[in-house]
Amino acid sequence: MAVLALLGGVWYVTSPGGGGDVFAECRGGQIAGGSASIGGPFELVNGEGETVTDADVLTEPSLVYFGYTFCPDVCPLDTARNAEAVDLLAEAGHEVTPVFISIDPKRDTPEVVGSYAANMHEDMVGLTGSAEQVKAASQAYRTFYQAHDDEDPEYYLVDHSTFTYLMLPDHGFADYFRRDLTAEQVAERTACFVDKL
């Protein structure tokens, strides 16, 4: 039910608002027009323990994903898919940054998230932060997460949304990718956007 509500929210905030859309053909009928309602300022901590903002991190086209390092199946598959898409884009001459934002600040310290990101892709940026910082970033991107840490304080799971967001410098949110898309499909759609920058 939460996923349906999130999908409805994504459609609502990205529905046409008039004006031309230079990226219209890239969206593949998924959404029409970008929206300032997805994405926005954040302040988080990178793998080196440095506090960074969205302006520091999103300096080139970026694939942004919210997950957690203890995730048993979904996150590793999604982040590996995004890493593969970034490699495909690099082969085509496009520089795109994969970004992993943890929604589990209790366990995902800067060192943990930094190591996780580096193992996924040499260029992946891993981010975490305080509970408040993570919540603010999640709200900016309209993501959902709920930790079940009351059941087991050490080995708990976290329910969360699984969209990957394409963010473009000077444009902000451009599109989102569901987890059923392949690396090739993500790379192809991303390249369409990047070609029009």
C-alpha cells in the first residue's frame, strides 16, 4: 500500500505543469516534466567522516539510491545494477556518479557506508548522518523507510522504497528508475538526458 501511495505521489508531483520539456523524449512515457518537489538540499556525512551537502555531492549527473548496508537482497542488487549502468555510461563517454544514501544511521557509520560504496563501485559516494539528517534527506526525496529495530536491536531489517533518482546539475530531479529495469535500460535513459544537457 505504501508503494502505491508513493507511486501516486511521484506521479502527482511530476505531472505536467505547462511549458516545454527539453527532456520529454527521454522519459519514455513514465513521467512528464521534472519537479522541484523531489530532491533538494541535504547535509550528510561521507565515508571519510566529512559533512557534505547536495551541492558538494551532486556536481554531475547522479543516480541516487536510498538503502542500507545490512539489506539482505534488494539493496545489493539495486546498487550493483546502478554501478553497472554507470560503467555502461562511462563506456559511452558519459560521467555519472552513483550515490548511496543510508536510511539506517544507527548501524551505518561513515566508515561502514564508505566501505560498502567502495565495494560496489570505485566512484560510488556513500552517505550517512544523524537520524535527523537522514530523515531530512529522505523527506526531500519523498522516500519511505521504517526500521524494525524493536524486534532485534542488532539484526533488524528496514522497510524502504527502492527507486533510483536521476539528478542533473542545474536541473535537479529528472526521472526515477524502478528496480525492475536493467542496467542497460537505466544507462540508455540516463544517456538520453545527459546528451541534452
